[in-house]
Amino acid sequence: MDKHQHEGTPHGPGAPMPCRALFERLSEYVDGELPEELCHHIREHLDGCGPCVAFAHTLKKTADLCRRLPAASMPPEVAADFQRFLTACLSQRKAP
């Protein structure tokens, strides 16, 4: 197998990040939510893995397009249902 493992084996210090591990964290990477050390491992993997580069570009493009969509208001009936749900959940937490 090449340096980019396409199975779910964990990567340790100095070992290449497997594609599956990259896929599991890529959304957080695209959103800038990961620590720099993990970002370094992801960039290192992307440096030589064509399929993962294509996947990363597609995910980034999708995220960019979604951010451009106008925000929609929650329909009043959905908001009321959600409020009832939250109230019920919080009531259950407070019960002894």
C-alpha cells in the first residue's frame, strides 16, 4: 500500500494519516475548527493524495455555496414544537 492508507488504521507520530481519518475530520478542517498540529497532518496527507484533494475541494465548495444561501426563518409551528421539546427535556433533567 502507498503512503496514503485507504483503510481505517490509526496513525501515530510520524506515520501518515490514513484517508479514512482525514475524511472523518475534513469538515472540521474546512471550517477552521482543528488544532494546528492536526491541520499539519491533514495538509501533509493532501500534499500527495489526489482522491483526498478532490474530496476536500468538493467539500470546501459545498460549504462555500451553503454559506451563501440566505437564512430562512423558522416557521412558527416548528418553533413552538421545538420550544415544547426543549421544555420537556429540561423538565426531565430537573426531576429527582
